[in-house]
Amino acid sequence: MAEQILVEICAGRECRRRGALDLLAQVERLYAGRGDVRVVDAGCRHYCEDGPVAVVGGQVILRATLAAVTATISAVSEAGGADDGVAVAGEGISRR
């Protein structure tokens, strides 16, 4: 079995204000029943001004959207697992 991809959606106050809980629900629905993806809510990632924040297999997504999260899950899956420290962005902002 392939390594499970961990998807963490920040549930901090500012990310919640920016739609993190809706994003979390969308990702959970999309990947429900799949053993290769685990979706969890997470604590603050300290990128509050760029929320919502998601971390997929170690890759940080700022201003995360469903499209950015699913694309990153696919990329991590194709690469064979986590790639800690690489930052990607949902709307063109990238930080390491």
C-alpha cells in the first residue's frame, strides 16, 4: 500500500474566518473512504494573513483553494509521498 498522504487544514481563528472550515468539509467529502488520504483540522500555522492554509504531505499551501489542495494531493501521490519543506500556493503566493 502506498504511503498515506496527510492533509492538514488550519482551523485557527483567521483561517476559519477566511473559509477554512468550508475547505475542510469539501476535502473531507471528496476523499471520504480513501485509505491513501487522511484529512484533519490543524492548529494555527502562523500564516494568518494568507489563510486559509493547508499542508499536504509537508507542502504548505497559502490562500488554499479546493483546486490547489487536490492538485497538490495528486502531485504528492505521483511523487510517491511527502516532500517536506516545499511551499506551493493556491493563489500565487509562495513562502518557505
